[in-house]
Amino acid sequence: MKPQILKWFAISMTFLTLTSCTGENGIVPQTLCNTATAIATQTWEVTYYISKTSGGMNTQRTHSFQSNTLTNLNGTKPVNAASGPDDNGIWWPALPPRPTADEVDQHRETQERNDPPLLQRSVDYQLGCETGTLLTDALTYREVSRAVRLGQSVSVSYLGNRALKVEAKNP
């Protein structure tokens, strides 16, 4: 290699090393949590696209129509639940109204085509803790929900705003 290339190579080589995933002083922080919340949302979405065969670029976009949301608390059935629980213990709201053909057409731009409306489901899992709200997943939501319903104390290790590990203890 030429000397200037080697010099550039040596200068441009930067390494980022993550030595640990702990808080200050190497300690993973812990907090007590007393609620597990799962916010279940159902939304109608339509994908609009222009295909290459119509002379344009192959592009697509998604438009969200009406949605309904239901808050699950500690795995118990919410008053307004329309269905559930599913495999993750989530109760779901009533279906939002499906967009009509006219509503879908109103959002279509020139030369676009669209797929039929699809119902999308999503769940936002959270824990209510002494230090604030922590984000979590379905498994941890179920674990904390069960412990809270049994009256157990729930200690959670976390990093940033993300729950890492749960430990439930009898009072």
C-alpha cells in the first residue's frame, strides 16, 4: 500500500467498545414496581403504492385510519374489553370502524393503487415503578401482573427506561 493510504487507514480506524451494561459504579439499578400496564391498539391501515409498470418509481406509503385503544392493568379484564385474553393475556378493544371504499379513495393520490384495509394490532407494555415508568415486553408484563395479583413485592432491575430482570417475593 502507498504511505498516504496507510496513513488514511490508520486515522479512519476508530473502535467503539462497550465494556458493560451497568449503571454507575458497575451496579444495575433496581426499583419496586406495583403495576403492569399493556395498552392494546387496533388500527385500520391501507398501503398505497405506485408500481414501476405505471411509469413511476416503485414507491409506497401507509395511511392509518381509525383506531381503538384499551388499557390492561395487572392482567385483569378491563370493563370495555371486547375480546380476549389472547396468548399474552391481553384483552382487546372493540374493532374500530373499517374504512369505507370512499374513505380509502379520498386518500389515494394520482396514479396510486391500494391494497385492501388491514387491521393492525400493537401492544405497548409498561411497568409502573417507584422510579417512574419502565418499558418492557409481553413475558415481563405477564410475570409482573401475576405477582401483583398475588400480592407479591416486585423488584425490577433496569437500565435507562427498560426493565431487564424481575424478582417477585412473598410479603
